[in-house]
Amino acid sequence: MIESHQGNIALRWANTFFKHLSSSGVQHVVISPGSRSTPLTLAAAINPRLKKQVILDERSAAFTALGIGKATNMPAALICTSGTALANYHPAVIEARQSGVPLILATADRPPHLHATGANQAIDQLKIFGDYPVFFQNVGEPQTGDKDIKRLRMLAQQSVSISREKRGPVHLNFPFRKPLEPTTDYQQKIQQEYIKSNDDSEGHTPEVSTGITLDDSFQQQISSAQKPLIIVGPLAPGDDTTSIVELANKINAPILSEPSISSQQVIHSFAGFLRNESLRTQLAPDMILRFGFQPTDKSLELALDQWSPNHHVHFASTTSWQDATLSNSQRIAWMGKKFSTTGISSQTKSQWSNQWKDAAKQFASHYRNIISQKNTLTDGVIYHRLTPQLTDQHFVMASNSFPARDIHLFGEQASNIPLFVNRGASGIDGITSTAMGISRGLQKSGVLFTGDLAFLHDTNALLNHRNMEQSLAIVVINNNGGSIFRMLPIANNQKHFETYFETPQQANINKLAETYDIPYHSVETISALNKIDLPEFLSTNHGLSILECKTNPDASMELRKKLWDFQP
């Protein structure tokens, strides 16, 4: 009898949860090995609908799941054992909440009678992530009652729905007592149930409410603007950009976008020319329509601070407030939904958008003149040479620190190529793992541009390279440490700057690649870079590969400053 064996009860409990999780649309489960999580792991392993991936390091596992959520707008489920295992999820939980990414954590726990007793591997797991999850539930020990099973089914559906609607991580804590393993007969019975049902189809994806209505008075405000400007910061997965483009077309508004958006209204190179104060004054809008999270580019920060007295409307991707420049913006609960522009007209004259296009053209000329003079391998030249080679068959991810900035200043990838960043909390942890998760979620090849420190920070991700189904080239821009600190006044402190801030590392990335049996190629000169055919590199090296570019940090900083000092 199932009721007479604790391991069977636990497997039935966990199987019920994952069966209804998959029927609610969840496709991916990322599992870290452990003992207390045995019922959860077996339930996921048995389920033919779920795509399983085993990742040893829980921090890497969590960022991989984050990447899957970014790519699919559906939560991946995480499974780990009790104790410090789930504490390693914390950075990814923060990033998921800050960037509106759906994620479900199923963490195993010791039963109540072992809490606060000094029992091995028992910690206080209740709300361990504080307020970062959008939903938390201590599931309770496995039960066989009809109402308990019904509640568990609803919890699975509830978790998927809340994670997508509230746009963030859900934490479910599952306590189990021993024995954790089911009997062989009962495990086979569960497996046979799946075989007999012959149901390995994908689950039903619950619908998230779509569409918002802009009230008449607000539509009139937009219609009356003569110099409207649309700014798009980082977006949450699934945010609708078609309405943004339609609005821009309707009111002839320039678009300054950090993520990739395909529109003739998009103004390129703003990361360079908006650093010029006189240009910011000339291009001051009378209405700012800002979408998504707080922009992270320094030029937009300067511009928003300077333009803050102007009418500023924020279309929020989540319930969090995003107004770091304290502009007293009007806030609309957009939540990434479609909206109609039917009632909006325009008083914008063509010279308004032409002003922006002229500024972009002038900067482009300045850029070409500066970049053509370089014969030293710099960070910027890497993006300048490699990004135009990519097609819509690829995706791009940029690490935090300089890559997330340089991709906008130097990158020339097509606007239909998706660009991913972890700008919720802007940490350098989990970058490679996130990119691997994005590749898995999209089922598409891609390129990760990352700094040497961010790459070394996530080397445990390399343990998972044999699980890669698509090609992912990691372009490691090795400028010998955290050169982003050279932007700050602390760079003048010659006594302490290098040791305590720039922190150059001596790791041999080639040897590291050899250790994991990962294809590796080194570039140290512009002539060597010019020989790189990135699409061919991706097709030749299936799975994970590393392209290390050793750049000159002084020349790289000098190049950025020359572009930032643009004078029209």
C-alpha cells in the first residue's frame, strides 16, 4: 500500500506537483544533486514532458534557469537539497525579481522535528530569500488526503501563473522525512502510468492577461506633444514592443532603446553623442515616454537627469518603482502588455526626428574616423569587427561592467538580433550560466561577450558544456582586470587602485579550456581578429567554445574617451 511507505508517499506528492507543473506549461527543470531532494528529483526524472538538466553548482543552476526564463517567458523549475544548497540560488533570485523573469524554486527541506536541533544540514529555510520572491509557500510534508492533493495541484498551477503575472521568482519549500526513496515497485508503477497514458505532449501554457487601455486624457496629452521622445530601458521577458513601435510611428517620436528593437524610429549611437551637454540641451523633449526598467546607459542617465522637469511618463514592466533620476514621473502599470494607439494623433514636425537623425549621423562619422585610426587591439574594436557578422540565426548576450556599455557604443549588430543582459542587479555573477540557459531556451546559437573577471567568476558553468545542444561562443575580452574602475576617481589612487579595485588575474584561460576539453582560440592583434569569421567559428565548434581576445586596457580607455568627447 502507498500509505504504508513514506518514500512512496513522498514520490506521489512530488509527482503530483511536477505533473501539474508540466501541464501548466513548464518544460525545463534544472536539478542539482542531493539526498533530501530525492522525491523531487525522481518525480522530475520520471516525467517525459520535462526537459531535464543536471548542474552540480547551485549558483550556476539558478542562473541557467534564469536564462531559460529570459528566453521563453516561462519559468524553469529548480530542484536542490536542503541547507546551503538553496542559499546559492540567492543571486539569481535577486536578478529574477529585479528584471521580471519568471522562475520556480522547489527546495527540499528537513522535516519540522529536525529544525533548531543541531541536525546536520538543517537551516532555517522559511523565507530565506526575504521579499525577493513574488510568492512563497512552505508546502508541508507529503500527505495522501484528497484535499491535500487538490491543494498541491492548485499550487503547481498557482506558481506558474503568479511567476508570470507578477513577473518574478516563486519559492516553494518541500520538507521530507526519511525514507526518501520509494519502493522499486511503486516507482515502476508511476513510470508505467506515463507509458500507458502515452502522453508526452507539451503542457498547456496558461494565458497571461493581455492588453491595457490608455485613458482619453492621457492619449490627448501624448497627442499634444510637439517633441515626444521614447526611451526603452531593459525589458522583462515577453514585454510587447510592437505597441511601442506603433506609438513611435504614430507620433513620429525618436526611440532610444537599450534592447534590440526593429524600427526606422530607432536612433543609433545615442550612447556616444548624448554625453555632449550642448546636444542634450538642443535635443530636450517636451514629453518622455519611458518603457521598462531604469535605463543603465550613462548617457541616458545624464539625459534623464537634465530633462527631469519635462513631462515624463513611465510604462512599468513590473510593480516595482523605476525612477532613479527622481523625475517625478507619471507611472502607468504597463506590465509589458499591448495597447492601442487608435485615439492618438500627432503634432510632431519632421524636423524633430531629423534633429536626432542628424546627431546620429554626425557621431557615426566621428566614430568611423576614430575607429579607423586604431592599430592596437582594444575592447571596442572587438565589437566593431565581430557584431556585424551575426545574423538573426543568433542571439547576443553582454556581460555587465564594460561589455553591457560597449555593446551600445561599438556594437553594430542588426536590430533583429535579440540582445540579452542581466541588468536587474547588474552583477557579474552567473553570466556564462545565464547565456547557456538562453541558448537552451531559444534553441539557438549565440555569442556571449564577457570580461575576464566575469568569465572567471562563473567557471563552474563550464562543467555543463557537454549539455549544450546549440553553439555558444564565449568571447572573453581579457583587458587584465576590472578596467571599468578606470572611469572612477579612485583610478588616480596609484597606491591602492590595481590591488584593491582593478584586481588583475593570472589565470591561464587556454589551460582552463583544456581542462574542460572546450575548443579555444586566442586573438592578440587586429590582423588576427580580422581573420575571425564568427558564424564559421560557431558552426565549426558545436557546443561551447572560447575566443579569448587579449586587449590593451589603456588604449581601450583612450578610445572610449575620444568617442565620449564628441563635439558636433
